[in-house]
Amino acid sequence: MIPDRSSLIAVTEKLKRANISYSLGGSGLMLSLGLTDAVGDWDVMVEAPKEQVMNALQHDRVEEKISGDYPFGTKYKLVVHSGGPEVEIICGLSIHTDKGLCNLTASPSFTWNDIQVGSPEVWYVAYSLMNRSEKAGKLLAYLKEVGANQPFIQLLLKEPLPDEIMEEIRSLIET
């Protein structure tokens, strides 16, 4: 059973109307790939200024959450309170590694039920850096089975990733 998407759809429609690019990440991305059947909340990634996002959501109850606490370097996080799973808007998702700050793009990779979805490659890295090994493992297995999006792989190769994660990313390069 697909979780209630009404709050997600309402938020993404407002972002679209405001010309704000977004992508669904986290467990919503995994749901869209058939790798889970549950979401705790909807993670929506953006790269837009907070004022622009707040303006798009001016009629919603929005709360700013603390973000950017180590190891995260995220610019801001907003929670849109509504019925059903809440929507978290995350701007500039980035995570510190022992080699520097890894910036994780919010660029969409595909569309699922009229919702722009982020990159499984990016979320493999994000979950790996967050030590969420079960989710990272599911995404890595998925990418090895269906193939990886090479432009996203090339972006990730430029990031300061730990050696183990970098090796896995390199293993996804098509030859």
C-alpha cells in the first residue's frame, strides 16, 4: 500500500508553481524504486533560497528545524505540517567526510507519479555517509542490477568521499 501522498503532492505543486526545482529523496525515493513500502516522512530536496521556498508555501504551516549540525552541512531544513506523512524540505544536503564537505545534488533523476525523484546514486552516498547501511546496501544492489546514471556517477566522483564509498561508485562506471 502506497502511503498517503496528498501532503507531498500539495507541496511539490506549490514548488512547481514557484519555479523551484525539487527532487524527492530518502525513503520516498526508495518507495518509488520498490525498495520499501513505508515512509516516515517525505524528504524533498531543493537548492532554492529559503525566502523563495517560504513564499511558495506561505499558506502552509512551516517550521524551520535546526540543520547543518555536524556531520551535516545542510543550508536549511523546513517541515511542512499537514495530515499524513510530513514533508521535510532540505536545502543543500551536504555531509562532512574525513576528506571534506560532500555536496549532494538535488537534481531530479526521473519522475514517479508526476513527482520529480532524486538520484539513487546520490542517495546511496548519502545513506552510506549517514551510516544507514541497510538502506545504502539496498540502493547499491539496485544500481548494480539496473545500472547507474553515469552523469550522477561523474558528479559523485568529484566529491570528497571516503575510499570505500569511492570504490563502490567507481564500480558503477559503465565501460
